[in-house]
Amino acid sequence: MSLGVDEIEGILSSRERMPTGASFPDGIVFGSWRVTAFLGKGGNGEVYRVVHVLLGTPAALKVLVRDEPRARERFMREAKLLSELKSASFPQFFEYGEANGYAYLVMELLEPGDLPTGDREVARFLRQVCDAVAELHARGIVHRDIKPSNILWRTVGRDDPIAPQRDAVPVLADLGLAKDVATPDIATSKIGNPISDITVGGVGTPGYGAPEQMERGEASVASDIHALGVLADRCFYGNPPKAWRRIIERATSSIPDRRYPSVAAFVKAIQRRNQSRRLGIGLSVLLLAGLSAAAFVMLYRRYGGEEWKWWLMRSHEPIVSVEKEYVSYENPVSGRRGYRIVTQTNTVDGVVIRLNGKTVLFKKPMVLEPGEYRIIGPGRLDADISGSSNAVVRLKGCVLNNLTAAGYQKNKVNYILEGDAYLNFANLDEDYRIRKCIGHFDGLANGDGGDVAFRGPPTREELRKTRRKERAREWQKELDEIDATRHDDHRTRIY
């Protein structure tokens, strides 16, 4: 267990060397934390593994052992910044104070780990690290010391004994050199004169710090971009793939203005690293797709045109229906018997066919599988539809001309007219037994939900005209019957 701060550079860069030279023994208490192990030592401080005296919570303790104004200022600045950063991209802040004559900082205990090496793994790793760096830049702060030893890993997930889900997320640590680019890091020299990072020279880690940062102490967004480029190069052990080479060369340019202007631009370049290769693959795929499409069109026209049209029109969606049922009942007070309407709402997974205002004709017979189907208008569907008694077809706002010639014995599809629907059986030769399969139907060519006809007109308007003619004939028939039964009584004679 270790904390990725600059003081433990040795233990992370050389695993075989154990840290030595602890200033505090195990068991000593800093505030509410008791030291249990020594982790590492740097130029300004030491890092220990600690646990909370009462709760037993593990954490990392950083103690400032170099009591100089510049070191104390940086240490306090790191603690304040860490307490303000609430993002998961940084270690969690626990406590800051002074004990045993030394300033200390308690933070989350994290794991060291190796850098990723695969193309996708490196891209994902850098994007996560860049999220942390971008958050600092948004505050006007540069890190100035981005390197592998300052990136630790937090294990997240759930501890499921059957199917554990664990994942390691990189965390950017060691904010000791982080500073506001608008405010120089001021300290006092031995003779009492103020000095600054801008003039004292090298700040950061050789090999990762940008030339202007190591030579003149000039830190900016460009210097962090340089460190990110070196970090990407280290992931590939100095031999990056072709897609990464150009990105790393620009990020690590010795001229700051030639680097990426922001972390977002650097991440965007990473996301587009394989764009040229993808373009070539895309053109090849388009060529093959064109050839396949041409072959498909030929087969489509020759064999499966209507089947393909059917698959384009249909979609699997929940079908909500409201069923009405007349249930007999007896009044418990009066004993009077009657019927009451029971309404039941049902939702099933079914097939929805949307006509979208078109007139669709299927010449090939359509045999429906058991299940729920809903045909939704506006529009008109002319098709030979048949199937088993387990198939239910619901019509809403549309015209269905069923061209089937299969009678009641062979065609037992259940039809339900849900409103503003017209169902026509043109080839059933007045086979009224098919009405047993039609819900919301009162025995006439008029149902609760819509209209039903046999060898009837194909449109609602023509159906209305036919009904007007039928009613006129019925009235005339009644008049003829009355006229045939009239008698000579002048009081009842009809003229």
C-alpha cells in the first residue's frame, strides 16, 4: 500500500529497494491517526500508513520534516487545494494539522500500479488522467509534476462473492508543486530577499518537466501538456504505435506554442488517433456494402419484396388493450338480476404495423403466428390474412381489406375493432360464421369499435352510401307491408 506523492518516488520507481530512514516509530499518534507503517521518504517529507484511533479507518499520512518557509508554504497550499477538490480524480482529503512539532496531512490511501500498454487501455487511462488535469486548469492551477509515481489507482466496484466486479481507476496525487499560474510561488532567501519559482530554475521531475519549466521555472498549461505526452510515451516504453507517434511528438515539442493549446485538444487528438485507418476501413466497408446492396436489391425484387416490406412496417412494442365483458349479477337488496360491464386493461408484447397514411398491398398470403397484432392507421391494408385462433388482430383508425378465401374453419384469427376502423371480407361469400372471430360486433355491419362488411365496399364513404340505400329499401318495404294490410275503414285508410 502506498500514496502517490513525490516523497515515495523511490519505492514506486524501484520496487526492489525498500524505504529506509523513518523519523517516527510505529504507534506514534498524529491527531486522531496512529502510525502503523513507513511507506516512503522524499526531500521535504515522509509518508506513513496510519489508521484512525477510534474507527480503525486506514489512510496515508504525509509529514513535513523539512521546516523551511518555501516547503511549509507548499505543504499548506497542497492541503488547502486537496480539501477543495471534491472530484474522484484526486485523493480524498481527511485532515490537516500540527502534532509532535510537525505539520501533517492525512488523505486517502491508494494503490500503486503499472501503466497500461494496449492502445485502448492507454487511451482510456490518459482520458481519465486528463480529466483531473483539466479540472486543475479550470481553476487556473498547473500540476507541474505529472509522472507515473504520482498516479495511483483506486479500486472501485462491488465485493460480490459470486460475481465480483472490480475496476481500477487512476487518481492524480501529489499536489505539492501545484500552483496558480497567475501567482508566483514567493519565498524568502537567506539574506531576506523574496525569490520566486520563475527565477530559481528547475521545478519538477527531470524527464517529464518541459524544457522551459526545468530551465527557467516557467509553468503553464503547455508544461502539463508536455508531461502528459511523456506519460503517453512511457506507456509504450518509448516505442509508440504510428497512430500515437504524431500525438506524442506534438505534445512534447520543445516550443510551447507548438503543443496542444489545451487538455481538451490533447484528448480530442487521442480520440481521433485512428481516424485515417478507420476512413480506409470505412471506404472498404462501403464498397462491400454497395456490392452487397446491389445483390440484395436483385434478390429483393425477385424473391422477398413483400416479406421485407412487412418487416419494415412492423415493430415489437407493448400493446395496451381495454376489454369489456358483460357479467351477470344479482342485487343483494332487491334480488333483481341483471348485467354489469367489467372493464379490464391488459398489456402484452406484440407486433405493431403502422400504415402511416399509405395504401399497402400484399399479394402473397400472410399467415400470422400466435400472438397480438395491432394495425394502426391512417391508411389501408389489402392482404390475404389468415392464421390460428391464438392470433389477435386489433384495428385502429384504418381500413383492412382481408382478401382471404379461407372460411371460418380454416381462418380463426380473432379481430378486435378498437375505433374508427373498417374490416372488409371480400371473398368469403357471406360466410357470417367469421363473425364469431370479431370482437365488438353486434351482429350487424356495425360494431362498437368500427364497421364490418362481407363483399362490401372498400371505403367508409361507399359503406355509408350503401347503408342509406339499405335503409331506404327497408322503409319502402315497411310501407308496402302496411299498404298490403290496409282495409276499407276510411279512418285507417292510407292514401
